[in-house]
Amino acid sequence: MWRELDEMTKERDKPAIFNQIDQNLKRVYDEALEQELPDRFTQLLAQLRDKAQGGDSK
């Protein structure tokens, strides 16, 4: 119980700039997750997957 109260107090006392930074970082991270992988990266992953399975995709 005291630990939860301590955490709420820390959050309340956190300067507004830190909250703004937190929100911006979360927004940028979420946007990055929604982006598609570049074709070249997808091709490299496929090659690695084939190699791991004993295939050859050159």
C-alpha cells in the first residue's frame, strides 16, 4: 500500500516537462511500430530464415 502511494506521489511531483517527454517518446515509438519493414530488410530476414532451415535462397 505504501509503495503504491509513493509511486503516485512521484508521478504527481514529476515536472511537466518529463511528462511531455514521456508522451512524445511513446508517440514516436508507436509510430515506428506501425511502419513497414523496408524490402531489403525483409529479403535479408527471408535469407536468414532459409539458411537456418538448411535452404539456399540466393
